[in-house]
Amino acid sequence: MKMPKFFDTLDKVKPVYDILDKVLLFICKIFLITDILITSVAVAGRYISFIPDPSWSEEVVLTCMSYMAVLSAALAIRRKAHIRMTAFDRYLPAGLLKVLDLIADIAVLILGFVMLFIGWQYASTIGGRGTYVSMPNVSRFWMYAPIPVAGLFMVVFELEAIVNDIKAFYRKDTEYDLKNQAERMIKEAQS
């Protein structure tokens, strides 16, 4: 079966996804570095008398960690790096695996929308009502904001995954072989 030209048009958007992936990875790295630096200063401040121990360090570290965790989860969706149950994959027909991958990606897309909309409701209502204990000028909105932000990125990356799942139906079964897929993923990770 020949692949429709529609997919060729969608493939032109891949560089945008690649840039978004790199930007998101960079942001996650910044959050990690911030976590490490603030935690180091806080720990040093407890044991070294001339280094001040900032009272806000714990809340900021937890917030940065929240952002890093959920944004890196969105990155894992794009790279298909999440834990999967693959014990039975070798016993199932390739066509069924394609259908199961599509169903799984649709389910994650729905979760992304739930995180986006329900997370936004929580961030704007519950988060908007309070402030950080150690920083009374900063709204708790920022503590709840990682959920809808990650939901948005999950939706964006899942749309790409669903398009790839649909494209898999137009490929020969040998191209969908799990071993080949794993080798391609390893090569992509190394580059």
C-alpha cells in the first residue's frame, strides 16, 4: 500500500518538533542545574556559618523539580522512552502491534488533554488563591502550572506519535519489526 502524500506534507513539520524537543531538553537541564545549585547552597548554609541558608530554597527546589519531571516525561513520549510492556510483542502479529501502539498513543493523548484542561483549572483556581509560604509575593499558581504545561507538550508530541503510528500501517511489516525499530532508536539516541 502506497503512503499518501499527506504524510509527506506532515513530515515537513518534523524540524519544528526537533527544535521543540531541543528547547524542552535545554529547559529541563536549566531546571536540574538550578535544583543542584540551590540545594548545594541550602545544605552548605546549614553547616557553614558565613553562607546564608535561604528560607525559600525548599519550595523553589520542589517547584523546579516538578517542572523538570513533567517536562521530561513529555520528552520521553516523543522518544518512546517510557516503560512499556513488550513481553508479548514477539508473539503478536505486526498488524496487531500497530493497532495497539495507536490505541496506547490515543490514550496518552487523552491524558495530555486532561492534564492540560484540568491542570489549568487547578492552577488558576487553587494555585491562584495562595502564595508560597516563604515567598508571600509569589503566587502558588507556579507550583501547579507544570501540569498544564506538560499536558500541552504531551498533546503536541502525541500528535506526532499518532501520525507516525498511522504511517506504520502503510509500511511493510518487515519495516515495523521491533528489532529494526530498536536499532533505529539507538542510532537516533547516539546522534
